[in-house]
Amino acid sequence: MRWFGPVQSQDYAAGKWALGMRVLGATDAALDRLFDSGAILRTHVMRPTWHFVLPADIRWIQELTSGRVMASLAGRHRQLELDSRTIGRAIELFGEALSGGRSMTRSELGEVLSAAGISADGQRLPHLISTAEHANVITSGPRRGKQFTYALLAERAKNAKRLDPERSLAELTVRYFRSRGPAQLKDFGWWSGLTLKQIREGIHLAGSALHRETIDGTDYWFGDEERPAKNGLVAHLLPNFDEFTVAYRDRTALLDPTISFDPKLFAYYRDATPMGGMLSNIVTIGGRVRGAWSRTLTPKIVQVEIRPLAPFRQREESAIRTAVAALGAFLEREGRVTIRR
């Protein structure tokens, strides 16, 4: 998390696997414990969606990015009749209700609003809650069974850093390009919500920490340590909204032009619609999209089904089985796989 910065976790289980793939020996249960203890937060940050973020980082990232998020939601707030007075009062009520180390579910926060005469109907409640998150008042609390809760950020992230605007801009810029580069400026803009002017300033502030390379007339930026040794037979089972896909505006490099497969399937992955394509569960081999996957859990087994874009070679199937075994180890189950022919 310190290396990556925020990691999208719209789907909590998928977000945990996104971290688990990148940490040797991590397990699903261990990440649950870290989350419940507050070592990792899950809150609305940057784009108006959930991300995992470290408590030390939450305050300065919100202060850098939340202004544009709130501006983008102004029209929706008018539709929901959420004026500044209503929003301010709701945030005040949340702060009072959660003080003293208390945590509450979303429905319980809705009851707090209703008791004070503020309607929590429809989308008003989630918008008021996310606004309080972006205002650095509330954040994720420990789970209560399978329910998520909210707690005061000041109590949940007591060591949250505050950085001046230039330092926070430089820090977020470096974290993005060192962990997700080579990437374009528009990719960082999509991921962070920052303006092109801010991004150019961030690159200037980053100085020698970032490097640029022009490929086919397009500029790409990257850090010093993001180029591992090539191994085309490494397979990964990427979860939906994994940073390998969701962190980029331009995802064409993920498709292998040398592989011939059904044009309809090609369009499905290329277009990367929010409910499918590259942003769903995909199989990669050597960093290229090669299919989709789904899982079925039992107490002792995780059964994985693979839908390939094109037939796999024998060595590729072996790499996929290794990836399935890694998923099984993360879930502390036996990993089994079925590959559709």
C-alpha cells in the first residue's frame, strides 16, 4: 500500500485479492484482520468510489483530490436537494454519533439523520456519507459480521499525515508512475481525477524520480524500479477492478495483437465497459489479456473456471494452474481449475 497508494476496492473481496497477489504469503483472513484493526482503510477517495488506503495517507490524499470530486457531484447533489446547509448538518451529526470510538453501519447513520429531521431516502444517504468521507470526517470502521461500519477518521487514523499542496501532488504523482508506469498523462488523470495542469506540475515537482520515454509518438512516464525481468509464461487471475486494468485510460496494450480470436470477444475486452471486459475478472499471461475467470467457493475448495479468448498452449495451461494454486493458498483452500475448450 505504501508503494501503490490507493488501490480500488469497490468489490471488497476482489480488492483483497488484488493486494494478496502482490504480497508473498498474504491470506484473505489476514487482510480481514488488518482491515478490521484499522491498519488498512476502505473509503471513498480520488474517484467517487471505494479504495483501500493507508491511515497515514488518507488525509493528504483527500485534501489534494476531494475538491474536484465534490465539484463533479454538485449537479447530482442539486437533484437530491442536498444543499450546503443540509450537508454540513449531516456531517456534524455523523461526527457526534461516532465520537468516543463508536462505529455504525450505513443504515444506523441513516437513522441518525432521520431522527434529526434529515431525509435519508434513496441516494441521499450514500451521497451524504461519501461527502463526509471526502471531508475527512468519517472513514471505514471494523466490520460487524458481514456488515461494514463507519468511524471517525480522527480516531481511526490518528497518525494521518498532512502535507503541503506541492508535496502531496509530487508524492501522489511519484506513487502512480513508479507503481503503474510506463503510463501516459491521461492515465494518471483518469486514475487520480487531477487536472492536466496539476499532473504536469506534479511531474515537474517529482524531478529525477520519474523518467519519460516516447514510443510511437506517445509519451510514457515511469519510475526507476518498475521493469521486472520478462517472463511471458507468468499467468495471473486478476480480480475485477484490478489496478493493472482500472488504473489506465488507454488499455490497448493489454491486448495481444498476435493472437487470433473471436472479434466479438475482442471488442468485449477492448471496450472495457464497467460491467465487463477488462474491468471484470480476467486472465493474463505475460501481461496480456487471454481470457476471463470465475470462482465457486466451498469450505475446502475454490473451483476456478477459465473462459479463454483463444486456445492455450500446454505451457500456458501450466502457468494458469500455478495461478490457481496461488489463489487457493490465499483463500486457504485447494485450488482447482476447469478450462473451457
